Amino acid sequence: MDHFPNLSFASDYMEGAHPAIMQRLAETNLLQSAGYGTDEFSEAARRKVRTACRAPEADVYFLVGGTQANATVIGALLKSYQGVLAPASAHINVHEAGAIELGGHRVITLPHTDGKLSAETVLAALAAYDEDETREHTVMPGMVYISQPTETGMLYSLAELQAISDVCRMYGLPLYVDGARLAYALACPENDVTLADLARLCDVFYIGGTKCGALFGEAVVIPQHGFIPHFFSIIKQHGALLAKGRICALQFDALFTDGLYDTIGRTAIEAADRIRTALREAGYREAYPSPTNQIFVLLDKEKARRIAERVELSFSENVDETHCVIRFVTSWATTGENVDRLIRVLKEE
């Protein structure tokens, strides 16, 4: 019988790093360089990211993690009296321990469909604020946060992203996209949003590394040079700046060599598709129609408990007293052997 932790589908940052990254780090390990991202390796990585995003003037910064990136960017973009509009399921609202509120800003939650905001919902929220006679006593919406993919593994289409961007620009609000799992969006056949589209339609976004083959780190891209003045100092204030900045940058240098970032997620998508097919054939019910590397399954709690004894997985949410949603997550490093083992467990249950 299979037992975890030998079989884990709990998250996409369980493994270390892609071999190309480990090789690059080993090759440069004993070289000396300037700190805080002012070295030649960091600048080379920035050039590669700019080229991939078709944003030659973009400011690119390498931060240590997703929560730090979100808290730093949001804190930099908002005035003291403003909050950030986000879907109620957003990572900044649910899974960051109040990091945004700690920075003095409210997450203003909006209704969503499978984790996605619509342009109409954003427009309605902004119009409601404008029409509120007591708005001076309330938190002003100061920016919009979404993620690609969403917390439920769904994708914004190019048309949906364009519509949200149009609303933001109509109101003069920055649009920020959390790309913690962006590599899995880019590798998904259903996706039609490119890095260049993000650079064109967003004011800030970040390219995920931690969940996408790096040991750690995220690349924050600000397409318009100077859009956030003194961002380096703001990163420092938030504890998100590495003294050995080249270690993070070298990972993105590897990820953006020979198109690796565009392809690194394919293994995860193919593995997830195999698991989804097996689930359907075995009569399981998916909670969300996610096309990416996260698979959400509605189960009675007793069956979920039995599966969890054999496979390390993630609990997502309680539905009622007897049912819950569990999550299986594949990654760039998921093996076919482990997919086979998981499928056997699911069929046996």
C-alpha cells in the first residue's frame, strides 16, 4: 500500500529547483559580485525578462517570495487612505496572514466566479464608491489585484484581462497581477495571455519562481520605467531584499534561457490532465473546472480521510458537515510514476 510522504501532491514547491538552475548556481558559486542586485548577473537576468515580456524599458526586481512581493507592491502603490480591490478568494485575502492589513491597507473583497473578477464587478464597485455620499468616511479603492492563474486554477482570457485593464485605466487605477503560478498558465493549451500581454495591460505583475522551478524568488515587472519611485528602498523596508541578490537573479537567468519558463510548466499540465481523466473515469466530481496544475475534488470527508492516509494532499474547504474539497497539485517535477501511483489510489478508493 502507498503511504505519504513518498507520494505527495500537496503543492508545487515541494521539490528543490530545476537542474538548469542548480547548474547555474554551482557554476557561479565561488565568484564574487556586488550585492543587492547591482551585479552583472542580475542585470543579465533583467535583460532576458524584458526581452521575454517585450518591455524594453521595464523595471525588474527580484524579491524573495510571493507574500513579500504582494505586500511590497501593494504598499508602494496605495495611498494611506486606499485599499486594494480583489476577489474574495484572493491569496492576499485568504492565505497571507493579514500581510496587507499589517501594511495599513484593507483588502476590499468582491464577488467572483471560480476566483475570477469580471470587469463589470470592478466597474460596479468603483461606481458605488463614487456615488456614495459618505465616501470620505470609507476606504477608497486604489488598485485592482488579480492572479493568473486564480486560486482555483482558472485562467483569465485575453479578452477578460483587456476588459479589466480598460476599467482600471478609465478610473486611473493600477492593475496588479500575481503570477505565483504563471508558468503553469503559460504552458496551458487553453491560455491565450502572454507575458507581452501582461506587460501591455498591467501596471505591475510578477513572474513566479518559487512554485515554478526556482528554489525561491519572484521577478516583479513594472513595464513603465519609474512608475514606482524609489521601489528599491521600499523593497528594503519590507524585508524582501537579498544582500546576495545574484542568487535569486541567476535562477531567473536560467528560467529565461532557451525559453525554459515558457515550457517548464508542461510536465505539470500533462500530469494534471492525466489525473483529471482518471478522476472522471472513476466517478469523482471536480469542484472547479480548472485547466491548470491544480485539481479540486469534491468528496465526502471519510473518503477524503482515507485518501489522505495514502497521499499527501491539500485540504481546500469544507462544503457542509459531511463533504469537503481537497486539492491535488502537480509541478514541473511531477513524475509519470507518481501520477500512476496516485491514479491507483484513486481507483482503489
